[in-house]
Amino acid sequence: MIHHIDLTASTNDDARDPQYRHGDVVWAEEQTAGRGQRGHVWSSPKGENLTFSVVLEPTFLPANEQFLLSEAVALALTDTFAAHGIDTRIKWPNDIYAGDRKLVGILIEHNLSGGTLSRSVAGIGINVNQSAFDPALPNPVSMAQLRGRYFDRATLLNAYLESLNRRYAQLEAGDKDGLQRDYRMRLYRLGEEHPYRFPDGTTAPAVMEGVRPSGALILRHEDGAVREYLFKEVEFVL
């Protein structure tokens, strides 16, 4: 069920309420404390975009494979955009880019029970109809800017939820190889040499080879060495 509200601090925080069960959606017209990756704030003008959280209960998924859920969530977005004539790529770990511009931010938060996931909340912010952005943002873009037309947000949300149901069913059926293959094919900068920044502040070029089910990014360095990096161990230089 979609719960459409006018104002909240954070849809992810709201979606933690036990009243919401698997498949429920909290959609807010405005958030006062929306969160993004790496502690960033997600802001959006009221009524122009989609800011929502989906509650999922993937009790079948081992904790060490939780990134496969992120893949399903992100792939469902690329599926939805493709159906609307927009070619997108997944910027690891799970932003969605159109060209070199950010169209979607995703923040997934998990609860564990023993060795499996018990409950996950996928917070998603899609730039839908926004035409002017804060100049401090480095590279935002909206669907309206890309396609030159207005999009009905409720229709778009339902289209995404249908895509998510298909990708989630693929995950639940155990088709991990299929998800991994599709995710890899849609990776932003796959097989290209680009600079990356590391925790010590140094920057070096590397070629992205793929991503493990654990979420580790696989990079091939100039010396030929192939190394794996978890989130916060490496950062794109844009």
C-alpha cells in the first residue's frame, strides 16, 4: 500500500514503524531531514519530485549477500527509466546516472536477524519534474529536463513498484547470477579508466571490472593489480 503524506522529516525513519510491512511505501511531498549516501542531505522542492521509501522483508537473503537487494532496487529503476525513453547507468554503489548527471539517489538501511536480513527500507529520491537546482549540487538532472516534458509522479511511482516486484521476485527465486549480470552490464564507467580517490586522500586511475555480491567494487590498477574495495574505501572522482 502507498501511504502518501504531505510533510515528514525522513521517509526512511517513518518506514521503520512496525505498522508498515513488506511492500508498503511511504511517499512524502516534502522531507525536512532526508538522507543520502555518505551522510549527505537529500533535498527536493515540494511537489516536483518523488521522495519515498519502500519496506522490504527479504528474510531469505544472507546478510553477506545484502548487496544483491541493492542491485534489485537499482535495476528496477533503470528498467523504469528505459520504459520512459531514458538510458541510465548505475553508479556504484547505487546512484542512478543519465550520462554524467545524477538522476536518482538511493539509501538502503537493513535490520538483521541472525545470519539473514529481516527488514530493509529502501529510500529513493527521483528528480522528476524539477527544472532548477541548487548551484552547489555538482551534477543533477531531472526526467523532465532529459525528455522535455512533464511526468505524472503517481503513475511513475506505480511503474517503478511494478519493476521492483519483478526484480525482487528474481532475487527471491535465487537468480543471483542474472541480477549480477544485469547489474554489471548497467554499471556506470564499467571497463573505462577513470580516477578514484582513496581514504588516504590519494587519487589514482583504475579500470572498473565489476562488483561482488558483497558489494565490493573490483578495480584494476595501472600496475595490473586487481583489488576489491568496500563502500567508503574508494570514491569516484567526477
